[in-house]
Amino acid sequence: MRALVVGSAGQLGRELVSGLAGELAWAGDLDQVDVTDRAAVATLVERVSPDVVFNATAYNKVDQAETEPDRALAVNALGPRWLATAAREAGALLVHFSTDYVFDGVADRPYREDDPPRPLGAYGVSKLSGEQLVAESGAEHLVIRTSGLLGRGGSEQKGGSFADRILARARGGQPLRVVADQTFAPTCAPDLAAASVALVRAGGRGIFHVANAGSCSWHGLAEAALALAGIDARVEAIASAELALAARRPAYSVLDTARYHALGLPPLRPWREALADCLGSPGRD
């Protein structure tokens, strides 16, 4: 497999680059190629001539997207469209990553790939638009939805992963107030990257949900991170409404991964175990 990775500086992109190793033909971030520039994308893909294009770019500032919807759409929708178009012309597969935030969170069971999406905010709208434009491009494609991504080093856009920020605040003696009314499946970037490559090799096409096993709230994730780091700190459980954030989040966005398993691929490990690796902790739950 000859692979091209766009978004290589992000927490997922870094793991894809590491995992692909000798199969990597080119890797770069938005400062190497502007995915919103159709000509630049086409030139890059034609020059590299990959078998697979991994799009790990994302505008993931959920609240800021409410005031920057055009920027969110440019990166999360137009970018995937141009990558898909270039991949089609090169005869390559496009692997694009999406989010649990395409759902409204009213379900009482994990969301399946064929459940109707209904995003609550501009970020979710932009990610769903990206999915749709990829599907309409005519390119061979694989769209992978995931949730609560955590990675070694975290997200540069957000100043580190959620767990990293919690640990930093606790070590600084700052009060910890974390929402307890949003349930999802935390997913570690190394596991997602490996599963994505496995999906490509297994012939996965269309939409797949991929996440670490189990689920929790952000409050539960914060408590688990502190325990794994050996930090004794109190985390106050609060309701989402208390933060008065610009964007609404789904109250429940756990993803059903049965379609992924149906290809004979093994379940991703429990999120607590994966979190320990992402934090560099020897502990296990």
C-alpha cells in the first residue's frame, strides 16, 4: 500500500504516520498543503500517486465553529471534497474521519451507521457535510466515525487532549468542574489509527463506526485520568448547561461498532486500558 497522509501533525495523523512506516509515500499538514485549495490538493495527489489517501485534517473547535462556520465548512467539508475528487482521479481510496457529533444524542442505544444524522451545532454540520460530499464525489471511500479522541501529546488546536488538560489543572491546584451528562466512548488515537489501516486492508468501504470499548461521561473520564496518574483531586460533577457553552453537544453519542467487527476485525480494547497507554501510565483497570 502506498499511503498519503494529510493532517500528519494532529494526534491521529501522527499515529497514522507511525503505523504506516515503510508504506508512507507522503505526509504533511495544512502548512504543507491547503486542503481547501482544490488545485493544490490535485497537484499533490497527482504527484504522489498514492493507493490510499488518509485525511486526518479537521477543524475541531466545537464552540468556535458557531462563530466561524465558514472556516469549519472549508476544512471539514470542502477539504474532504477536494481530496475525494483528487483520489478519484488518481484511482485511490480516500479514508476520511468523522465524528459522533453528527448525531443529536436522543438515542437510548449506541448509534449505528444507518441511523439518521442530526447534528446540533456548526461543527457537527460541517463534519456531516464532509461525509456527504465525499460520498457524492464518486471516489472509492471509507468514512470512519469516532468519538472523544485522545492521543499522546493531544490536539494542538485545543492545547492538549482533554485528559492532559485535566491533569495539568489538577497539578496546578485548580478546581475541576466537569460535565457528567454527556455519555460517549473515549477513543485513543493509536488504536483508531491501527483500526483504520486494518479496515483498509479488510476492504472496508462506506461508513464505519470505530471506538474503544465501553463508555463514560467526561466526568468519568476525568476521574479515570486522575486515578491512572496517581493524583488525588476532587472532580465536581456538573450539568452541561452550567458551562453555558456556545455549541450544544449530544447527551448520548456512543457508537455501535458491530459493522467493524463483522469484517472479522477484533474489538478495540476497553477505553480505560487505552487511556493508560495514552497517558504513559503503567496502570490498568
